[in-house]
Amino acid sequence: DTGLASGQPAGLPTGLAVASAAVAAQDRWQQVAVFRLREDAVTKKPSIEVLQMGAAREGNGIRLNEPVDAAAFGSPIVTPDGVIGLVQDEQTGAFLPADLQAPAAVPAPTPAPAQ
């Protein structure tokens, strides 16, 4: 028994991290991943396909470098640092609301020089 309603083994993360505001503020991302729900034509077994591509900021949205089909609509747009948005249509996505973004890392204070 995993102790989790999802059936996921204990000790594994149960969700995706949200990218920091600094990552979401970038103009482009060399690699993002989106997810597409699939069903095997023969076995009818569902699966999730991971699609990797680049993306860029376009106004207040995200432009995917490659078109996706309707099976990916609503998918998180994930950078190596976390989720930046959600797929809206074939080539665009919306950023997560600012209140959901992880705060940017605060640099450690620099100690004052000894006198």
C-alpha cells in the first residue's frame, strides 16, 4: 500500500513544480515539454506522449515552435525548471497567473567587510 489515493509509490513527487518568475520572464526557452493523451488503436490502452520543442514569448503568451493537436490542449508547458504555462491551441499557450509562479531565488546577503 502506497498510502496515496493516486496509487503513486510513496516518496515520489505527486506534481510538477512551477517555474520561477525569472524563468517565466525569459524571451525564449530552448526546450519545453508538453503532453498529449493517446489511446492505442489496437489495445485501446491510454498513454501519455511527451513532446519536446522550443518556445518563445509572444506578447503576453507563449508561441510553441511546433504545432500540436487537440490532444495536447490544456497540457502544462514545462521547462527544465518547472511549469510556465498551459497549451491553448495548436501553437500557443498562456502563462500561469503571477500568483502561481514560484518567487525568484533571493541572492544570499553579502557580509559586510570586517573593520
